[in-house]
Amino acid sequence: MQLSVLVFVLLGVMALAYHLGRRRSLATVGGRVGARSLHSLPSYYGFYTALWAGLPALLIAGLWVFFEGSIINSMVVQGLPSELRELPPAQLGLLMNDVNNLASGNIVSGEVDATMQRAADHLNELRSIGSTALAIAVLSIALGTASLAWRAIGPKMRARNRVEVIVSSLLVVSSLIAILTTVGIVLSVLFESFRFFQKVPVTDFLFGLEWSPQVALRADQVGASGAFGAIPLFAGTLLISFIALLVAVPVGLMSAIYLADYAGPKLRSNAKPVLEVLAGVPTVVYGFFAALTLAPAIRGVGESVGLSVSSESALAAGLVMGIMIIPFVSSLSDDVINAVPQSLRDAAYALGATRSETIRQVVLPAALPGIMGGILLAASRAIGETMIVVMAAGLSANLTANPLDSVTTVTVQIVTLLVGDQEFDSAKTLAAFALGLLLFVVTLGLNIVALHIVRKYREQYE
Amino acid sequence: MTETTQANNNRGRSIDIVNASLKRRYARERRFRYLGLSAVILGLLFVGTLFVDIISKGYSAFVQTHIVLDVYFDPEVIDPDGTADPAVIARADFRQIARQPLRELFPEVSGRRDKRALYKILSSGAPYQLLDMVQADPSLIGTRQTVELIADDDIDMLAKGHIDRTAPPADRRVNDKVIGWVDKLESQGLIRKNFNTAFFTNGDSREPELAGIGGAVAGSFYTLLVTLSLSFPIGVAAAIYLEEFAPKNRWTDIIEVNINNLAAVPSIVFGLLGLAMFINLFGLPRSAPLVGGLVLTLMTLPTIIIASRAALKSVPPSIREAALGVGASRMQTVFHHVLPLAMPGMLTGTIIGMAQALGETAPLLMIGMVAFIVDVPGGPLDPSTVLPVQVFLWADSPERAFVERTSAAIMVLLAFLVAMNAIAVIMRRRFERRW
């Protein structure tokens, strides 16, 4: 049975269980007239039965969906002839891929021999057995648990309290998902990074000046040095982020000041949402704009004054990224500027300061920690930004500070290493996870510091 | 005492000092003001440039050039034995049928190269167009019909004026001969530009004139469906727990800091998580909207939790106290009274989270949603791509016609985003309550 059909059937069973549970609770006390002698409202007996019908069955179905693939895969591998089972993992993976394709009727890379055909048939058979077994198991569990709950219903049963215990544990589980996500990120990145650092020493990775993630298959291969030094990537990331901040901080900060302290209500209410549109535009759109409009334009201007500009210059990517983070800087600065108490401003005006003097000498110093926090958040945004640099920045890992040159960034390398075919034991693929770990650690550090500053600053004036 | 008066007299009165500097200070004030104004204008200019650039590049993709031809559905070619068997018809050489009217229009063209160039003004999808017509209505066989056939992307670009006719022939995608033919067709009124419905219904293709966003939109739909059906209940439940039930202790503090940090983790890291966990560990299928939806769920959860908590916070305590006062349990108070009042705010946050998920590209690249997929997906387990990824894929293609289509796809994407955000704003205005 299809999984979606199964889920709908299960929902139907839950609705039925609700109805039956509710009816039984009323029946035990002799209909509606006796409802006062029930411990809880009749609908709670219904909810109780429905929750028991649905939750255990859904749990089983969810676990099955997550582990079906690997279980069936290992069973098929067990069924293979022993000489195939002994293959190295990479080749076995390829073989299993072919078997999978064969089973679902797709094109297969190599020739189909009898063993593969057998394996594919085996796979299909297991799959159909699996889905039938799942449907039977889920439905019988649902009916079984529901009938147990149904039989327990009586006027003395504290149905509301039991339902509330179930619901509150569901609430706790939901809030734990955020923690689990973080743990999942850390574990998945750490685990693969450790495997990477077994192949490449940590110091080579952190302090190496050369990045060319091609691993040589033969000793005499050209251009496959397999150097994994992350310094050029970080230099490139910092260069592009620096250009972005150079655009975003002045424009964002000045427009926040103008809109907070100078602009009339009409301009303020119109210009603010328009500027915030910039935060809602998908990054892939910025990437397209950078690669197809801005980069050729910069190149044209550069060539007309006799400069050699790379067509994937850091400048184009940085400028567009700067445009993207203007709203972050401006809305965060707006918040902190508005949080500066009016009394400070009034005091400055009373001493005869002009508006700009008040802003520069009173408001900005008071708001500085908050603004710094906002800038740090924007910087972490810029460092982690992917699509703009993937589309507009280059791939060659140059160690340069020239914004007209092509540089590459951490995120670009993660994407190029992981898009397309992968083998999960080569240093090349694992390097992406090591880069991901570095990226996560750096942005996390920036965020913690920035959020701490912003929080602390807010408390100061509250 | 006398000393200070002396000093004051030497320096002049303070009002004089102030007056002397006043002009300079006012000039600075004006400069600062103009600086602020120019920053705002610059920001607005960026928004304007971005939109004008995209729209000016993309608006022409919404029409497609067709060539009007008198097609003879030759029974000799389509179904020589008169079997009317669909399998025979499907195998017939419709290229010949499509080329015949061109030969009739330009009898002077001879030589293999010229002929091939002539046939190339029709799209490679044109024969399939004819096949579809015959399959829908087999009685067409043996008749003569006026059909609008899709033109090749180069002809499309030429007709829309995107190809510079004055450029040296070597730099042009079409040579002078082809331009002559197209001009002749145009003078006979045989070139027509129609609304490009295929762009909205087709899947991806290597031929720009056949490529459409139908598959990507369907993929986006399934991905968002998975995201919405997971992230909304989980996000609201987490917010309710943290705001209404959780004791204030270290543990909940950790959860709170954690959620705020997750909101700022680069999206590509979520992609790494999806690749390592969902694909490698659990063996879920690559390129499937299900996995994309799971990854985007984890990514949008912080947004939804934060917005939902703010909505719950804005419900005044008096509501809760009144409910508790008439004997409701805490759970009943929350679900019967607080939650309905906080729902508009939660929905607004969810829509904004969904808009964020719709525009997201980077994590989906990690889990293989970048494959070239021609078929329109039919469910959350079929391989598919999403709208922003389709933009990314097309942006890499060198053909001028793909630039146009990329911009048009961006316009569709932005239209969806604008609509979602507008709904969020309207909901906020309509249901916002000041207590």
C-alpha cells in the first residue's frame, strides 16, 4: 500500500476512534443525561482513544520510512553471491546503485547479468513485502491500541488528565527538535571532519596556503596535488565579506539614522518596507544579477580605464552581497537607535547641539554596542552566504587582496565539492564537511557574541 | 575672579564664539542630512535597478515566436497502411511533415547545408507538437491544416530583436541567409508571437524554446507542502511549550539561546546536515522533495518558533487568569483561549517562514535537487527540482534565450514571494489587536 494512502487510512481510523470513544463514555453513564457523572467531558474520552489509535502506529510508520532503505539494502547485499559481497565499499555502492536502477526500471550503467537481475528482483520482492507488512502492522497496532484504550473507558477514568499528559509530552518533544537539530548538525559535520583529519593533518588544513582539492589517482598525474590549505578560501571569504560590509554598513547605518531622526512619517512608512524588500529577494536572484549584469558592467568600466578585471571579480560579488545585507544593518540599527531614550537627546538639544551633533556625539555612542552587534550579525550573514558567490565568484583559490581579481570562498568550495557525484571516503568530499565545520564554528561564534551584545545593550536602557 | 573675567575678555564672549562657529556647524548639519538622504535614495535605487534589470530582461519570455505553416498530414508518411494504430502513429516521421511546408515556401533553397539551416528555424519540439495533434484527433490524417509551430530559440531571439543584425556574421548566432528567410516569413505575416503557455506547463529542457518552469513549480509545491505540514505544528507546539509551560531554568535557557543561534546558522550548513543525516544515514532518496522539505523544515523552525512566541506573548495575562478563574485547566486555557487569539500572529510568522523556504537554494544543492529533470514530478518522492534551483541551473546556460527565461522564472518566483508577503501584511493589519 502507498504510504500516503496508509496515512489517510490512519487518519480515518483516528476519526473513527474519536467517535467511538466519545460514544462509549456516554454509554457507560446512560446517555447524555448522565454526562455529569463522567470525570471529563465526553470529547476527552474521544481524544484519548484517537491519540492511542494514531500515535503508536504513526511512530512505527515513521521509523519504518527512515530505516526502510538501509534495512532492505543490507538484506539485498546479504543475498548477493559471496564474491560480490567482498567487494570494496565503493564498488559495492556502485553495484547496489545499478541494482536499484534496474529494480525501478531505469537505465543501468553496465551490462545486466543474471546475478544483478536476481538481486533486483529480490529488492522488488522485499520492497513489496515490506510495504504490505508495514500496512498490516500499522493498522493492527492502531486498532489494537485503540481497542485497549476504548475498553478502559469508564466514568471514573481521568481522561482529560491523561490527554493533557500526552499533549504536554508532545509539546516537550517539539521543543527538543531545535536542540536535536543543533546536535545533528554538530555530529554530522564533526563525524565526517574527523574522517577528513585522519587523511589530512589539521595543521595542513588550517594553515596551508594552497588549495587544490584534486586527489591524484596515479602518482604521475598532473595537476592533482591534493592540497587542502584553507587559508586562501578564508582570505577570499573575508575579502568578499569586507567589500559587502563596506557597502552595507554606511548605506544601512545612514539610512537608518535618516529614517529614524530626520524623515517625515510619510517617507519613513514608505521607504522602510521598500528597503526591506531587499531582505526578501532570494539570494539566487542576487547571484543572477551579479553574474549577468554587474560583473560585465564592472569589467567594461575597468577595461575602459585600462584595468584588467576578472570576469568573476570579488568586487561584483561583494557589491551585490552588500546590497543584500543593507536591510539587516539598517533594521537592526533602527531598533537600537530608537531604543536610545529620548531624555538623552533632549539633554543634548538643551545644551544647544544641532541634530547631527546630537546624533554623532550622543545617540551613536550610546547605540554603538547594539550597532556593533548588528554589524557582526551582518558579517556572519555575509560569510555564510552561498548563492551569490557560487554564481558570481570564481573557483580558483587565489591568495590576493585585489578586489578585481577572482577569489573563491568557503561556501563556493563546499558546493563544488558536494554537487554531483560523490564518493564518501575520498578526502575531496570529506573536505567539504571540514569546511562546513569551520563555517559553522565561525558563524556560531560571531552570532553568540553579537546576540550577547545586543541582548546586554537592550537590558541597559530597559 | 578678576583673572577669569580677564581671560573671558581676551577670548571674547561665549555667544561670539558660538556665533562664529554657527555657520560651519549648520553646514555640517546640512551635509550630514544630505548624506542620510542619499543613503536612503541609494538603497531605493538598488531596489529599483534590481527589479528593472530583471523585468527588462525577462518580460519578453512570456511570448513565444511561432511560425504559421500549412501542414499536410500526409497519410503516406504517418500511417501508410491505414492501420490507425496509435503505436504506428507514434513511430511516424513527423519531422518530414513539419519540414514539407518549409520546402514549399522556399523552393529555391538547395544543398544540404542550406536545407539543414532552413529546417533549423523550427524547434526540435515542432514534430512532437504535430504528433500530439494527430494523437488527439486521428481524423487529421490526410488533411491540410494551418498550424502554429514553435520556432527555434535563435529565431525567437531574432524576432524579439535581441540579436544585433549589424554585428559581423561571425559574432551572430544566425547568418544572413536565415535572416533573409525570417524576414520573408515576417513580410508574409507568418511569424506570430503568442502567449507562452508552454513556459508554465513544461518541464526543463536543453532547448530553451521548450524549457518551462512547470516541473520546478510542482517541485516547489511538494517541498513547501512537506515543510508546512511539519514546521507549522512543530513550531507552534514548541512555542507553546516554551512560552506557556516551560519552567524558567537553565535548560529552557539553553533551548532559547539555541533557537536564536539556529536562526542565524548559514543555510548551507543545514544542507550538509540533510546530506549526512537524511541521505547517507537514513537512506532517503536523493533529489526528492521529501528530503528538501525536511531540510527546509529544520531551517524555518526557528523563524516560526520566534514569531509564534511573540504572538503568544502579546496575549494579555488577563485572558489566562479569567480562564483559570472559571476552572479551566492550564491546557484548556492555552488551547481554548490563548491559542486562538495568538493564531493570526503565528500564521503571519509561518507565511514569512514559508516565503523564506520558497526562495532558498543552497541547502537543496547539497541534497541533489540540482539534477536535470524533464518530467513534472507527481509526488514528494519523485526526483524534482525547485524554482530557485531552476533559476540557478538556467543562469549557467550560455544561450541568450535562457537569460530571458531565467529572468522570467525569477519574475514568477518574485510574484509568489510578493503575494505571500502581501498576505502576511494584510493578515497582520486585519487581525492585529492592541490590548
